[in-house]
Amino acid sequence: MTQEPFITLAGVRKGYRTGSDAIPIFTALDLAIPRGDFVAIMGPSGSGKSTLLNMLAGIDVPDAGSLKVGNYRLDQMGETARSSWRAHNMGIVFQFYNLLPMLNAAENVELPLLLKPLSAGERRSRVAKVLDLVGLSGREKQYPSMMSGGQQQRVGIARAIVSDPKLLLCDEPTGDLDRKSADEVLEILALLNRTLEKTIVMVTHDPQAARSAKRTLHLDKGLFVEEKRAA
Amino acid sequence: MTFLSLARKNAWRKPLRTVLLLICIAVAFLIYALTASFLAGSQGTSAASEDVLGVMSVAGRAQPLPMAHLARIAAEPDVGAATFMTRLRGFVGSEKNVVAVSAVEPQGLMSVNGRELGLTPALIGSLDQGRDRILVGRALAEAQGWSVGQLITITAFQMVRQDGDREWRFEIAGIFEGENESTDTYFAIGRYDYVNASRAKGRDTVDVFVVRPRDGIKASTLAARIDSLFANSAAPTRTQSEKQFLEAFLRQYADIKLIVNLVTGVAFVTLLMIVINTMVFAVRERTFEIGVLKTLGVSGGRIIALVLVETFLIVAIGATIGLVLAKLATVLVGTVLGLAFSPSVLAKATAIALAVGLATGLLPAINAMRTPIIKAFRAR
Ligand SMILES: Nc1ncnc2c1ncn2[C@@H]1O[C@H](COP(=O)(O)OP(=O)(O)OP(=O)(O)O)[C@@H](O)[C@H]1O
Ligand SMILES: [Mg+2]
């Protein structure tokens, strides 16, 4: 692969301090993810998977080292710049869906589009398109409280892709779902990767979920180990 | 959907809380608008004229002045017009139903104060047609349910008739409207010649001379000049503008303006604390969701705007309810209580609403903007 990677972490250091204790999570993390990849990240609880994903999402920043996504050096951008970067360049799917309870499915999906210069009509047709893609046509008016976990997560995915970002980040997207719903969600993610060429980074505890990805990275003690797989 | 509808949905997500907030805001604005209308109304002083002077006895307004003063006042070169009146105070029916008749010389009153009272030549003409005729102010007529042609009897508190009776009978000759809605019209105008001839005591005295300065003459200068005319006489005078008189009169009871300001001040400080507190909690409950919005790329400025618009919506609706109720009150009972819901009351209320919206929204809005996303996600 001669092409420059889509995502590059080099010498990333990150830790938290609680009171006087400093908790180091990464001391020198390196990672390269090419465009169009679908990576599963696994690892024990507390190994820093969510921390990594948050940095890739531009909602947390490295203490040192460089973090590049596309042409953007996220480690060098301020909160305002990262906020507008998030609006246009990445979509994120959470374990607990994180839909807004007072908005119905269509409105939740429409939310990110309010940050773009689109007419109401354009917004509506884009929302309809992605809801169709995740198999929720006809449920536009349902509120999150009336939907199953699997349905809510599909709304979450629709919201993440509605503004057509190149990068899709998922933090345990199936962690709260039964097997059947989980498989449906994973199928959608694989489809998005295959047909719409989204680069996907997915944190998961579920080995079966990891198998939907093209490759799996194991995070342990602040370092990555790539899983060997029979092709 | 727009950001505005998002703010609206946020405002209504706990309907009971929002309704309680609305009631609280509406009551505060109702109190404000009613008290401000009171100050602007006829029982207040803003509508009272500063141009017309009243000459009374230094001993108080119940003390009569000799009619002879009129010639000396009228001879003063800066006086445009001068007339006189005596007040006949009494009640109709129940003793609490106080009614006052200003006994005047109709043409004289017309020239000094006709415009302010809304007097017309036709009204004066009908007064001239009979000695016991009176003109009734619109507010008084409406409150008593009187109409033109009706005969009424006023029982005087003090003024005894020559026959020893205190019952004064009048025929209503017309109704005067006042120059505008804040003019005090809660009294009647009768004829001095009739009252003077019929009373047992105090013949040819008056309670007050009413003086209009010539154009371009300062009322306060003329007032001092008139008082100096009589300073060494048997009946010294005190001359004040109608406005000064009313202010002094109200201050006899209390400094009404100060009380009104204190009451509304306390109401609004309480309101501010309640609304700020409620909004801070309402927004804090949503810390997690605000984190989600930020993750989607909603900027800090937009988050502030979202919370501010939400509080402005609630304050605006509450204030509107309060002001509409106040307006209804002034329409229903305003003339009796002397309330005037003037455009300036409305303008001030709007300014206060904006200030309250900003003051109550800013703190929760800034809180919301400043919470980092990572911390917001840990709030769950
Ligand atoms: N905001 C924070 N402040 C302090 N410590 C934190 C913070 N966020 C994470 N940590 C700590 O950093 C470490 C890594 O957390 P992280 O959430 O990235 O783990 P994870 O691999 O996602 O775990 P899990 O599988 O349980 O989700 C943990 O020890 C956690 O307690
Ligand atoms: Mg995690």
C-alpha cells in the first residue's frame, strides 16, 4: 500500500489525572489506518479503547504526539475548529445510542444536517434516504422510547452517516443488543464499508462482531497487537 | 426541524415545570403592569397637568379662601385665565360610596381647564340650562351606572344647606370624557352660584382658585408671585401645580412610588432566583444530551443560543400572559381604580422581559457551553 494512511497516530501519549494520581493510558501509541478500512478494536476493560476512539472523534485530545485524520492535524486544532471538523468529517455511533428523547427518529437523524447549508427539502430527502438504508422507512415519527434497542441503534447509525462523512466511529455499537439485532447492525456497518466506502473504526468486546471487520487490533497495556486471521 | 423548534421542544419537555414557571413569570409581570398602570393612571400623577396652578389656603385645602382674592389674581399680568371652585364632598347611598362635585363658574372653568377635562361648548351650554344641573365624569358615570337626565342625591359630609338638610339633589346634564384615558374623570362638575346660594355657611368663599399662566410663562415662577400677593393678608395661599398637589396628596398616605418600586423589585428578584435556579437544573439534567450535540459538531455558541432561546421563549410567553391579564384588568376596572396601561408601561415591561430572559438564561447557557464533552458523557 503506497497511499498515505487515512488515519495516523504517531507517538501519542494520553493519561488522566484524578486528584494527585496520574493514570497513564498510552505512552507512545502508533497506528495507521488506510482509507476504506474496517477495523475492530478489542481489549480488556480500561485498556483505553474509548479514549482512543474519542481522540479519533476529536472530542478528546492527545497529551503529546501527532494525530492526523485526512488532512487534519487534530492534535493541533482548538475546540472550535474540532467542533466544525466533527460536523463535516466524522459520524459516531454509541453503545447506548444517545438519541435525543424529545425528538422522533427523523428529527434525530436530521439534527447533524442543521449544521449544513441545506434547504428543508434537501434535509428531508437525505433523512429519508438514510432511514431507508438502515431499514427504518415508515418509522420516521416514532420516538426513541417507543423503539427497540436494535431500532434505536439503527437510528443512531443513520444519524452518524446522514451528513456523509468519510469516517465512521463506533463504540461498542452492539454492546447493548441481542444477537439478532446485533447481526443486523453489523450487516449495515459492513454494507456501509463495502458500498459507500466508509472507513470504520469499531470498538467491541464481541468476537463475533469483530469478525464483520476486515481486521482486528488488540489493545493491551497501551500497545496494539494485530490479530492473525486465516484469510 | 430547526434549532428554534429544538429550543421549543426543550422548553416543553417537562410540561408541569414549564407551566409552573410560566405562572410565576406571569404573576410577576401582572404585578408589575398593574402597579405601573396605577402610577401612570389618574390616581397617579403623570397625567396631571403641570401647567394649571391651584391656589389654596396655606392652612390646608379644607380651609376656604375669600372670593375677593380672584380679582387680585386675575389682575396679575402673567395670568392667562383664572377661575375658582368649591368642593362638595358627600356620598350616594352607602357612606363608602364617596362622590365629589366641583362647584364652578362654567365659562371660567371652560377657559382655564376645558381642554384637560374634555369640556365642550355643548356640555357647558346644558349646564347653563338649570341651576341644579351637573356634568358627570365618564369614570364616575360608569362606576355608578348613571346616565344623562337622571336625578341623583348626594349626602354631603360637611356642607349643610340653608334648610338644615345635607341632601343635595342634582340633575345630570351631560357626561365629560377627559382629554385622554388617563385623565381623572371620577368626579362631577356643578354650578357654584347654586351651591353657594344654598349653603348655610361659608358663603362667598372658595376652596381653590384655578389659574392658567399665559403662554410662555413658567408655572413655578407665577406660583411664587401669587403666593407673595397674599403673604401678609388674612388668608395666605399656597400655589402648586395640579401634579405637585396630587403628588403631595398621595404622599400624605405613603410614598406610593417607593412602595410600588419595592413591591415590584421584590417580585422580580424572587422571580429571577426561581427561574435561574429552575433553568440551571433543567439544563444540568441535560448535560449528557448537550455532550451528544457537541459530539455531532454543534458549536459552543449554538449551545448558548439554544439555552438562551429556550429561556427567552418561556419568559416571553409568561410575560405576555401577565401583560394580557393586566390589560384585561385595566379595561374592566381601570377607570374606577385609576389604571392606565399606557404604551410606556408596555415598553418598560418588554425591556424587563428581555433583561429577565438574558439574566436567567445566561448562567445555565454558559454552564452548558463550558462542560467538556468527555465530562458530559461521564454525567450519565
Ligand atoms: N475523563 C476521565 N477521567 C479520568 N479517568 C478516565 C477518564 N476517562 C477514562 N479514564 C480512565 O482511563 C482508562 C481507560 O478508559 P476507557 O474508557 O478508554 O477504557 P475502555 O477500554 O473503553 O474500557 P471499557 O471496555 O470498559 O469501555 C480507565 O482506567 C478509565 O478509568
Ligand atoms: Mg469504552
